[in-house]
Amino acid sequence: MGIDLQLHNGRPHWPGRRSKRKPTLIRQSHGHGEALAQLIATLPANTSGKLWTVDPYNDTVLNEQEAEAALREIPDLLDRCTDGSQTAAVRDLAEYLKDCAATPGSYLVFVGD
């Protein structure tokens, strides 16, 4: 189980799905997938936050407004960290959320596997 992050400058493009849109990927992160998935799995469900909706087994997409809202959850997520790899994963996630929130029309994709 792991979650990779992808930042897109527009609605995500998946070539295998016969999309006619141009590729939109700005950058991606594969380094902290397992640690991030473990942390997100510990979040309580049905809260007012956004991060609990991320599915570690499927893709989850947040737009720029949702990314901005999810940024408020980072301090709580950092408090849940039990080791350095989880802390690094949350800091990486925070950077992606900040960049998504600051880029009009962007999307952050959590790629679960």
C-alpha cells in the first residue's frame, strides 16, 4: 500500500483512458508513499477535513480550493507522525498542497496502489 503525489496544472490527463487532453503533469513524488498511506489511514472518517477522503487504494483528486482547505490539516497530521519517514512524507505533502493552492486551475492527485 502506498500513495504517490502528482501535481497537475489542469484537469489530469491519463493517456490510457482515451483522453484527448494534453498532458498536464507538473511534477510527481514517489518517495514517501507507504508512510503517507499509513498516516492517512489513521485519520478519523467523516470529519470536516479533506485528507480523510484520500483512498490509499484508488486515485483521489483535490482541486486548488480543496488543497488549500487540506493545508489546515497538516499540523494535526504532523502530530500523528511516529518516525522521521512519516514526518518527511507530511512535509512533502504540505509542499504539494501549497503549490496546488497557489496555482489556479491545478489539481493534486493522490495515486493509490
